Amino acid sequence: MKAPPCFEDPETRKIIRKICDQHSIDSELLKDLCELMNEYSGSGRRFGLPDEIDGIVNRFLTRTSEE
Amino acid sequence: MYLSRLHLHNWRSYADGVFEFNEPTSKKSVVLVGAMNGHGKTSFLVSLYLGLFGRFGLRYCEGFNLADESDISSYRLAIKKYRRNSAIPEEPTIIDVTLTPTIADSNEEEVRVVRRWFFSGKNEPKFGEGFEEVDLYVGGRLQKRGELEKDPLVQAHERIERNLFPAHVAPAFFFDGEQAQKLIENMGESGIKKAVEVMFGTKVIGELAETMSQYLVRARQGVGGKKKSSDRQVELDEKVKKRDELNQRIAKLQADHIKLERDKDEKDRERNNLQEDLARLGGAGNADAATLQGEYVKAEREEGDAEKAVTVAAKSLGIALAMSRLAPSILNRLKAESSLESWEGLKRGTVENKDKVVAAALPEPPENDPLLGNLSSEVREKVRERFLDALSSIYNPQPPDCAKEYLLGHVKGDARSKLLLQLAQVQAAGSDEAKDAARRLRAAREALEDAKVKAERLNNLPQATKDIRARLDMLNTLNQEISRKLGALENEIRKLKSDLHTLNEEIGRIQEELARLGPEQKRIAVAERVTRALEDLQEQLKPTTASRLEEYVTKHFLTIADQRFRNGRIRLPMGGAPEIEMENGTRALLEMLSGFEKRSFGIAFSLALAEITRRRIPLVIDTPLGNADSEYRPRTLQALKDFDLDQVIILTHDEEVTPRLADTIKSSISQTFLVNFEGQGKGSVVQPDAYFGR
């Protein structure tokens, strides 16, 4: 599943990056979470969602601790 | 991606219609599907919504709304309405849709959705699970049903959306021209906002924010509630936020500092320039000013002298000129009178001495006259008289150069001779003196002009000097003020940097503390940051997305619209109806435009949404031209043809995209179909490679 179009737009990407910096996260984390949300969007399905969020957040923590 | 196959079985007028579409190329992307009214155009369009998304696509069909999506009975009635009237009860209604990636979409797979609806013997929709079934093929493979406890149709829907696109994106790609026209009437704040959220993905961001909040609640419960770690995280976040604010404040102050320094530099430069000007004008010292004043007085004196010189020169020249004009006549008169005087003198001398002349010529007594002594006394007397008469007449008549009378009788003798001499001199020197006088006059005038220029400059000097000094004083005051502000700014920046340093130390300590926490708490900390970031993001993306939508709608609208809208701009105000802002700044409500102009806006809006989604979904438009005039028709068609998508399917009747009009985009047409309703038995029959008039 693709990320929302705002992640592909140069102007909105700048805004996203700036906000991520302000909150000490990276835009990849936000993008991964949005993609995940896109998969679940509209379906009403929630089973497995927290685990997938855990996985994405863990990847972020690994990524940032490596940095 | 393109629609490669659409099979409609027992669907409205279609008994069993199949459209097989060729793979489009970048140059040939348009498909024309011709059908007269009631022959199957709208059925084609609606089949895409319901075939692909089932009840989740119903709200996008004309006459239905969101409530019908969750109301199964409405859905069943809708499908019954769309089922072919003369269908055999045992036969299901089937929509079989295949979307195939183009060569360019090599990372995607073909998706085929086969949806069937079943009916009872009375042609009524079956109840329960027996009513509908759906098969999904991805890359040719039938997707197995997953969790047994879940509604298989919902499962299928999720998969379709995952493999194709969300149902809410479909209205931007599959739409009725008439509905596009109505779009404008139904478009309020919520419509635009929703469209923006959906199409630009901000809806997902909102959903994610909500999900993250739920995740946080759950995660906190998992670690025994909102523990100290979380409090520390909140504290950290607050401090990080404060640090950001401090950084922003420092950045702003530094920017202000730079601006003030530039301002000060500019003023210093101006001050230097003014001081140079002052020195050039005569120096900045009082002694120089006194010298200048002296020069000014001198120039004034020169001016006065020059004026006097001009007066004298003019006077002299005037006398000389007057004399030179009268001199010849006076001279002539005097000469004539002099001649008269000479003549009278000669005459008088001769007459007065005639007796002496006669006595000398005829000496007495005659015996003493050896020549005429022998003449008789009578003859001798006659000779005497003749002499006397001759002497009297030799000065008659008066010579011609003599004056008849004396007009200047008071000037005579030596006085006349002297005057005659002077006059002769005046006559000779007159022109030279006049020339000299003129030269003197010219020189005097030049001298006067110089004196005036000097006087003017000297007159202005004191004011110019005063102005410069006033400006310099002001600049000095301003610079003192700027220096004061700079000092204050520097102090504040220094203090803020010190605060920042302290804050960074505190942040560092909390981060170290948090780093020692368990993975759950770390995840909670990240989730909290994500939640706040998402809130900010939603807020900040709204204006950007709204302005982007305006930009795209304007672009497409102006491509289609009449020249009078040239350089106009569509405005989509939050809470207001769409407007067009004309080149001259006036605004008009779009709902006040003509029917097709509104439809143009609707089409432009749909195209803009399609563009914003950045998805290559086929564009399917039912009757795009409607009541368009002869100029709007080709423009709209061109705009659709030029739209950057893999496939554009236009559903039209014979009066809309006429064969002649179709010829104008001939080079872009990849395929044509003609759908003819051939009675209840056969229903709508699909003829490939056919079109009206061919």
C-alpha cells in the first residue's frame, strides 16, 4: 500500500519533516504508520494493529539508537 | 492501470455484455463508448462502483447516500433496481471487472473482481449470506478467504481496497458529467474539507492520530497505567517543546539583530556620505562657512557692479547711437551754413571793395589812365557802371551748397569749425563705440549671470549645510537608539542561550533516564511524540491542501472554460460556496454561472482530485459534454484527452461526441464501442470497433 499523497508532495513533505524534527521523530516513522493506517482504513478491522504499530515504533527506536 | 475487461451479466439493460479494452498507449488513451439514451451508459458507470466495492460503493451512485452503505435493505433494493428486469430468477446478476497494470506499472498486479448477486424464484434478492458473493483475483490468483469469524464481503472489500484503491477515491475517477454539475451545488465547507482530506491523505493522518491515542491507552495499561516513565516523557516533551520555542525565539532575535545591524550599517554609510557632501560643499568648519559668506557678499557686489556696468554701457551706447544718427544732418546743415557764410563774406567783400576795384581799373583823372584815359567821360562812366554791375553780379546766384538761411546761426565761425570737426570724429568713431558698448554690455551681462549663479549657490549653501547637519543629527540619534536595541538584544540572546544550555542539560538527563527504561515505555514515549506531531500536521496541512486544490481546479477549469475567465482563479473558501476570482479582482459565485460552466467546474474539480491522488486509475466519464456549446465541446474533449492518465473512457450519445467531433481527437482514440439496445431478448449489445455513423 502506498503512503498518502501528502508524503509524495514536495511542499507537504517539507512541512512533515519540520514537524517531525520538532517532535524528535523521523518522517519515515510517520510514513510507515500512515501506510499501515491506509491498509486498515475503512475496513473497521483492528486485529493485529497494535502489534504492527509496536513493530514500526521498534524499528524507529532501533534506527535512532543506531544513529 | 487501465480497465481491461468489463463483463456485465443481467445488469440493467445488459443481458450479457462484454467490453474488452486494449492496453492504451501514451498517445492513444481515449476510449469512446457510444450509446443512445437508455442503452447502457450509466449502467456501465454504476457497475464500476458496485462491482468493485459492493455496498461500500453505493453511496457514490446517484440517489443514494452514506446511510445506504450500512443499511443492507437499501443495498438489496438498489441491486434489485439495477438487475435486468427480464433476468431468469435462477441466474445471478454478475459484474466482472478487471483492472490491469500498464507496462509502466510493472510492480503492480492485475486485479479482477467478480461480484455475484443471487435472487429467489420471484426475482427477489436472497436473504442473508446467500445474496452476494465476491471473488478477488490478484495476479490471476484467487484470494482465499481468511478469518472465518469475519464477514467475507468485508474481508474482500479490504483486500480490494488494499490492492486497488480506496472506494472514496473512486468518485474522482468514475463520474457522471451531470453529477459533476451538481457537485458545485452540494459543495460546502464539509464537502471541500472532506475531499481534501480524502484525496490528499490527511484523512489517514486524522485516523492515525486517533489510533495512536487508542494505542497509547492500551500501552499504558500494559505497563500498569500512566507511570512515572510516562510523566518523565511528558516532562521531556515539554522541555523539548520549550527548547524548540527557545530556539525559535533565539533565531528570531538573531534575525532581528542581523536586521538591526544592517540598518545601522546603512545609516553609517549614509552618515559617511553626508559628511563627504558637507566637506565638498565647503567643509564642515565655521571658518569655511565664513569664507563662503565672504564669497557670497563679493558675488553680490559683483552683481551690483555688473548691473551698473550694464546701465552705463547702455547709456553710453544710447548717446553714441543717438548722436551717430543726427550727426550727418547737423554736419550737412553746418556745412551749408558755413558755405552761406563764406559766400556772403566773399560777396560782401567784393561789393564793399567794388569802388576800389573800379578805381584801380579806371584810375582818375583819366590822363593818369594810359589804357582808357582817351575815352570820353560819358563812355568812361558807362564802363565804370559795367564794372560795378559785374562786380555786383559775379556772386549771383547763390552757390547750391549754401544754406538758404541760418538755422544754426548761433554756431558760427570757429565754433562751427570745431563742431564740424567733432561731428566728423563722432561720425567716424560712432560704429566702433557702439560695438565696444555692445561688447561691454555682453561682458557685463555675463558678469552679472556669473554673479547671480554664484550668489544663488552661496544663497543655497547655508540651507544645504543646515539640512545635512539636521540629517546627520537625526542619524546619530537613530544610531544611538539602534545601538541601544542591539545591546538589549545581545543581552537577551545571551540569557536565552544560557537558558537553552540549562534546558539541554536537563533534557540530556531525562533522555539518559528514559534510555534506561524498558521497551514498552520507550514505545509509549515515541507514540506520545507521534500523536502530538500528527495533531500539528493536521493543522498545518489544511491550508496547504486547500490552496493546492484551488490551484489544480483552476488549472483544469481554465483549460475548459470560456475566454472571459482567462487569468481567473477558483477560490474554495472554507465555509463558503466556490467562487471564481476574475483577473480584475472581482469575485463571482460559481453557482451563478451557466449550466455547462458549472459542469466545467465539476469536471475540473474531479480532474483536480484525480491529479492530487497521484493514482493512475482509469478515468470514466458519463456524458461529459451535456449541453455544452460548439466552443466548449472541443475544449472539454481536449482537456480530457490531455489529462495525464493511462486510460480515459468517455460514455457518450450521438449528439454529444459526434463522429465529427470525435475526429478532432482521432489520433488519441485507442478504441471505440457502440452499445445498441436490441430489445428485451438481447438487451444492450456491445459492438467493438464501432461508433455512431460508422
